[in-house]
Amino acid sequence: MPIIKSEKKSLRQAKTRRARNLTYLNKMRLLLKQERSLISDGNEKEASKLLPKIYKALDKAAKENVIKKNTAARRKSRITAAINKISK
């Protein structure tokens, strides 16, 4: 445990930030997992409905620096490509 006052504050801030970052990360992971299961089942209609929520979660995570901007773009691209593949 920290002894110095500034280190105590730093620890408090780190815990708060970690909790906030985990909410963005968990939301993103949950939606991506749901999307992958819909794609594997071949349910294109439901997968398309979930896509805006995934975009929002990825953009929010990128905005808050939980993930990098290009990581969000890559994941959006890949999930969209997967949906397009099952719709053909």
C-alpha cells in the first residue's frame, strides 16, 4: 500500500479509471460475442440490427482510449464483412 499522499491519490484514480474502462471493454466484448453467435447461426437480420450498437460501443471505447482508433475501425470492418458474407 502506498504511504505517500500523492501515491494514495494515484491509486484511487487508477481504481476509478480501471472500473470505467472495464465497463466499456465488457460492453464491447459482450456485443461482439453476441454478433459472432448470430453470424455463426446465419441470422443476418438480427445481426444487422445489432450492428449500430456495436459501432457505438467500439467508437465509445476508442474515444475513451480503452482501445485504439484503428483497432475499433478494424473490428467494425471485419464484423461488417462477416455480415455481408452471410447475407449473400
